[in-house]
Amino acid sequence: MSRTKTIRKKTSKTAKMVVKKSIKKATKKTIRKNTRKKAPQQIKKEPFVLQPLRGMKDILPQEQPYWEQVRRVTEKLAREYGFSRIDIPIMEFSNLFVRNIGEGTDIVEKEMYAFTTKGKNKVALRPEFTAGICRSFIQNGMHILAKPVKLFSTGPVYRYDRPQKGRYREHHQVNYDVFGEQDPILDAQIIQIASRTVQDLGIKSIQIQVNSIGCPTCRKDYRELLINYLESKKSKLCQDCKRRLKTNPLRVLDCKEDKCAQVSASAPQSISHLCEDCHTHFKTLLEYLDELDLSYIINPQLVRGLDYYTKTVFEIWSGSEEGKKLSLGGGGRYDKLIESMGGHEMPAIGFAIGMERIVEEMKRVQAKSYSPPRPKVFLAQLGNLAKKKSLKLFAELGKNGILIAESFGRGSLKSQLKVANKLKVSFTLILGQKESLDETVIVKNMATGVQETVSMNKLVSIIKKKLKTDNVVVYHHNK
RNA sequence: GCGGCCAUAGUUUAGUGGUAAAACACGGGUUUGUGGUACCUGGGUCUCGGGUUCGAUUCCCGGUGGCCGCCCCA
């Protein structure tokens, strides 16, 4: 739902209303217009709009259980596979992305969230993690670390695109990268973590798509072959693809237009034109995947939108048939990127998962989420003396590991019990004038309604015991 | 970046060229220190700006945002 509200100072609002009333009384149009023209200038004190920037949204407390679950599962798996966390800035010089993701790519061409700073620097919000991580890798001399170097990150990334469901200008990714190993066993392991991550989050039915786009050498040969083929069918391609033919011919294979799909169906496939090395690499990867019992399909059309990939590329799709098809994550090998950025020769492979899409899918399949423990005890206070003492008591119970809720701002016991009921606590502690003076507290069992008065210094141990033994199944007042 | 649909209370929705309604949610209350139900009661000025009009939430134009398709991607 869209929500737009403009906030002005209260006085301004009143001023506007006064103006409006005077308008009503005015009989001559000219007078009205003059009044109106001046009025906005008086009240127009930089109204701000009560809505997030396009394509950005809040992740509210009620959805946090899903996000928390994603954080926990991904973190656990990352540790299990030996990844260390790295956090990098969300902004970099634009050129880092332009040069390394590729000038011809859509991400750079039209989706960069870029601007110029006060210091006249051209910067961009990161559209993905890998470029920044490689920058950091080189800058901090991580090539001397024992290989493989495994790094993972989570955080927001940005694409200046037209938003739709499952597609935001600000979205979050979990990102894994492995440096220093060219053996295809790493490719298999990365695909394994990727699919385990998704499945451990409760999304059981997934499809893994793999392809190999070769190394710069064989890709060059293949590229020529493909261009020749596409040139011969040029008349059957859509406008965009005619353009792509010059800028990024591989992308033609990805086009969803019917006529282009027909052309690319019989186009030469990159996997049949790999050099010896790339061919073996891909074949070995598939063997590892078979060994892992990971079911996959080879999608010769899968090329991905970033220039730095070599050899293996893959994506993970949810298996669901209905609804819009969106990939949950993807990645690939980029053996030449570090070197091309000025680092040492350093093969690498990585992948990213889109958190919003994962959460969306988790909701759809009603996957498990994680909610933090809720308070089981409510502290109600009555009267000034009790109110003063309640703050200390609250902290005292908290220190002893008893999660406690309150609504100190409320005066009446009735309204406080209402809140306690709504929070479904097991016990309510009632601290009134009398109890404050006697150094006691009333402990009320919310399920039975039974109350007992206990002395303040025994309260902690009594509550602890009750929470443990009673193991309360609460029947609260509601129907 | 292109095309289409949409915007009313916290939420989901009615409705009208003469300043708005329901359900649920929320706050307060139905006398003295006790939860539920019931009953009473409060809150929006109709996304923002401009135009047409005696008068616009309603009609027109523009902005902003959402959704859908394309492009592309997570």
C-alpha cells in the first residue's frame, strides 16, 4: 500500500486553514488568487514526505522472525564451511563497479545508484558485493593468507531499477566468496552451501541451474562463432537483441522474446565450444555434483549479467510453478578479476542470495522462523511510591534473567492487567501502596487468577521456581 | 529506461461536485486496587502540488509512491 503524507508545522497548517476560510469569504476571484499565491510561500517550510525512497522499505518487527532465521542459518552455515565475516562500505567509487562489472552490462549501464558527492567524487551505492570485496582483498594483502580464503558478508545492495514485487532498489544479500583455488571442487562446494542455505531455511523444492561460459580464450572463439550465427539470423531478432549483438552478444541467449528464443535454441552453445581446460573443469564439477546427489539442470542459456565471470555460472530457483519466476540467488567463478584489478593471480568463486526473495518464499511455504523469547512476567504498579520502586524491581528481575514486561505509563491496575493479558504472560506482579510499604509483592497467576503475597527479597527465587515448575499452559481471558 | 493500473482512519475496504462510512485494531470510560464479554467514547479532513468550479476527497494536469508487464536481476 502506498502511503504519502506531508508534514508541516502545526502553525502552518492552521495558517492554511485560516487562509482557506478567508477565501470562502472573498468574492472576487482576483483577491482569492492573490491570497492563494502568497499563502503557500508563507507556509511552505520544506515539507517532507512521509514515505521511504522509491524501491526501499522498512523491515518491520513482525517480519523480523524470518530475517532473524535467515541470519542465523546463513551465519551457522558460513562458520561450518570456514567462512570469515567481512564488512565493507556500502559506497565505492563508481569506477570500481563500472570497470569490473562491465560497462556494457545493464547493472552498470542503467541500474547504478550513483551520484556525485560534495567533494565532487563520483560514487555509487554497491550494486553487489564482489567488486568491493575484491578491492578490499587486494588492498589488505589477503593473498598472503592461507588458501582458500573464504569470506562472507550480509547487507544492503542497490540497483536503480523500476521496483516490483521481489525487486527493490535496496535489497539485502548474503554473499560468499572463496579465493585462491581453481579446483572445480570449490565450485561444487559453493553450490552445495548455496543449496543447503536455501533448503535449511525451509525451501525444500529448488532447482539448480549450471552452465559454463568458458575462459577468456575459448570465450573469444565461441563469441565469434555466436556472432556469425546471430548475424545470419539478424532479421529474426528483436530490436534490443540487434543492439546486444554489438554490445554483449552473449546476452541475446537470455532474451525472453519468442523469436529470439527460437533463434538461440539452435545457436551454438558455449559448453560445446569450451577449451580443453574449461571442458574438463565443467565435467569434473558435474561429477562432484552427482556425487553430492545435488540435482541440477544444465542451462546453456544461463550467462548472467556481469562481465567478470569465467567458467562456472549457476543460479538457484525456487521449484514452485505458480507465481512469478525469480531466482533466489546465483553466482559463478571469476578467475581473472583480482588480477585485472591489479592484484596477484587469484582464482575465485562466489555467490549471493537475495534475502527479500528468500523471506518471501519462506512465507509462502510457511517455513520456520525465529522469534526471541517473550516475557512471561508483567510488572504492574499502583501509586506514586510503587511507581518509584518499580523501576528498580524491573531491573532487578531482568538482571536475574527473568524477562519482564511493563506499561509504566498507565495508571490504573485495570488497564495494566489488560496489557498483561494481551501479552499472554504467565504471571503479573502487582506492586501497590500497601505492598511497597510492606516490602512485598502480589504474584498473580494469570491462568488461574490465584494470587499470593510474597516478600520482596524472595521474589526472584520464587518467580524462577514458578516459571520452571509450573510450565504454565495459559488460558487467558479471551473468546 | 518504456507501457498499463492504482492512492480514503493504524489495517482492510465503502462512498460523494457541497469538508466522509464500516469492520478490525488502538486510546479513554462504565465510581473505591484486578484481565474476558457488553455498552459508551476518541481519532481521518480523503498521497502532495496546481487547474476547472460559488464550492473538489470526487473532474483535469503534474509530482511522489505502490502494483503489474517489458528490460534486467537477488
